[in-house]
Amino acid sequence: MIIPSIDIESGQVVQLIGGKEKALSAGSPGPILKRFRIAGEVAIIDLDAARGRGSNAELIRPLLKSSSIRVGGGVRTKEAALDWLDWGASKVILGTAATPELLKELPTDRVIAAVDAFNGRVVDQGWQRETNFSLIEKITELKPFVSGFLVTFVESEGKLQGIDLEKVRDVIIAAAPVRVTVAGGVTTLEELKTTHEMGADAQVGMALYTGRMDLGDAISVLLPETELWPTVVCNERSEALGLVYSNSLSIRTAVAECRGVYFSRKRGLWRKGESSGATQELLRIDLDCDFDCLRFTVKQTGSGFCHNGTDSCWGNISALGELEKTLFSRKQLAPEESYSKRLFNDKLLLNSKLREELEELIDASSLEEIQSEAADLIYFILTKLVSNEVKLADVENVIRNRSKAVRRRPGDAKPGTTQDSSRSVIAYDSTIKWSKQT
């Protein structure tokens, strides 16, 4: 698979030749990430931190909230590695500091060792110093402690000259069963496909930035050579909306326009919502485990995905999704006398109902009571979210990011609350003090 690469220097995305000569500057990383993340995981490398000349951490950290990102550059201590993982990085990349002693202290499944080599010899200090290790020796030493390798062939990095596939094969054999990502020279779709078939991923930068490789084509080249590929369309919460078909043209167009574009035998190239207004923002494309089926994750607008006006081709989606949709509708259209409108307009009432329903859930004992009170509380929680333009997908994304943290908070009760059964909740409002005695 392709791993698009974003190298940051002084807050700007750059591409270097051989790690030295700046070939281009592509601006702020945000817009580039929005496009690259469609292909899945993205690598972000902090060049300033790698050289010990500063840090772009404050720029990179917010990007972790909405994308799957492996982060590298200047990660030299256990604490620095854990910080990135706790902030939401999918994986952390360690270079010179990747020693067995340090790697033993980190979660193996979240760590990639970056090994840079010039003509088969490991180099460090920004590719300026040749070490005493051969590339294969270093891989053999580190592979018990990592889940992946990022191997950069410095002699071809940024030069668009192609990659030495024999070197790639040697690295894959030495690293097995650990997955390898190769960088430095992957320029053509044929090289990308061959690298994938050999069992490695390819981290690509220069070829994407210069237009030598199209990101949509880089996705479709890994699919079987058939006329159309089945494509499952899902919303941000991974709920299936429908089944459509894609071809290389529709995938290329979808990625270029960041929208739901498919292929229909009747319509040809089909931009979803072009006539109905039910358009889709394309968030991500995933290939299934056999690389013969696609999943498009989209942000659906309008009446829904189906031509019948429902959320999906199987009717409306989950109960929570349907309730959320109803509340968003009522926020705009409900009459003033409706209860939902009262809750949207009266924050004190909504907050009071949240406290009340939470207390009732705490007091519930039977299975039916717990289910019923939980349903009541979820209704008011969703109302609180909708009133502040927060979607369930946003909350799920926070949960997803928190699950990536390695270091955990103790989870003790805050001051002002008690675990004593005689008083289960004490809460405070900006204008009143509220408590409930059980």
C-alpha cells in the first residue's frame, strides 16, 4: 500500500533531495493531509526535530485528531515516544534512538524503527554520518522489538530515479515477519504495485507532490484487473449506506475532488448528489483484506444516500443515528412549543434534566430500569450535543483517539463528588448549586 509522506520544516511541507537540497515547498500541512488521508495512514516527519533545530510538535498535534498518522523525527526518548502515542499517533517512528534497550520500554505494536541506509550502510545525523552497521545487520538486531521498519534508501531519495527492487527484496527477507515500508525512489505505479506484491508498503513523497504519481491511481493499481470493483459506502460512524461500483477513472476523480464519485453502467461517471443535492465529502478509501473490494467513508449531506430519501439503501440507519438526525432537524424546524425546542432554548432546563436522568440511572437496579434510564439519559446527552453542533461521529473520534493512549489517568473521582452510596451525585451549575440526596 501507499503511505503518503509529509515532511515539515519550519512549519512548511517540503521535499528534499538526498536529505539536503530543498526541491520544493508545498505550504501548510493541513490541506495536504486532508487529501493524503483519503488513502489511509499518512507519515508525518518533523525534519527540524530530527536535526535538533527546533520542533513542529505544536503544529502536528492537532492533525492527529482527525487522521491516522505515524509520526517521526527527533523521537529520542521513551517519554517523547509515549507523548506522541498518547496524543493520538497511530504509530511512532524512532530513528537513531531505536535501540533494543529503549524499544523494550515501548508497546511493540505501535513502534516503527526507521533505518536509513546509503549504499547498504546505515547512516545517521541527518544522513551525514556513516555508521559501522550494515542495513541488514541493523534490521536483524531490532526486529524483535518493533512492528514495522521504515527503510529509506538515501542514495535515491527525492531523485525520482526509481527504487532498487533487489534491495527491497533483501530487506523484506531480513525483516520477516515484521512489515516493511520502503522510501526513497518509488516513482511509478508499477514500482508501487511490485513493492506491494513483494510484501512491503511504499512511503511516497516527491512523486505525489510533482504529479508523477496520482494518488487515486496509487489506490486502484493494487486492485485486481477487472472492469469494476464493488464499493461499500459508509458514513463517518462506519454504518453501511449502500453498495456501488468503482473503476480507475471514478477513483481518480473521487480523490481529486474529495467527494463521492462512482461508476454506473447506466450513468457512466457518477458524482453522487449532482442532481439531488445529496452530495458526499470523501473522507477515506480502504481496501479490504483481499484487496478486491473498496470501502468509501463519506460525510453524507441532504436527504440521505438512497434515491428513496432514506439514510441507506436498507432504510434508515441505527436508532442513535436516527435520533441524532431527528434532533438536528428539530433544532431548525420544530415549533417553539415542542419539548425539543424548549431544551434547545433553555440550557438550565437541559442541564437539570441531564443531572436528573443521570441520578435515576445510578439508582436503577433491575435490567429493565437500567435500560430505560440509560435510554432517557442518552436522549438528553444527544440533545446537548446537537445544541452545540457536535455529532456522534465527533464523540466517537475522541473515544478512538483516547484508545490510542498508552499512559492512563488514575480515574479517581473529582473533588465535589463522592462514591458514598448515601450521596451519589453533587454537581454545580454556573448559577445554582444542585444536589440530590438518595
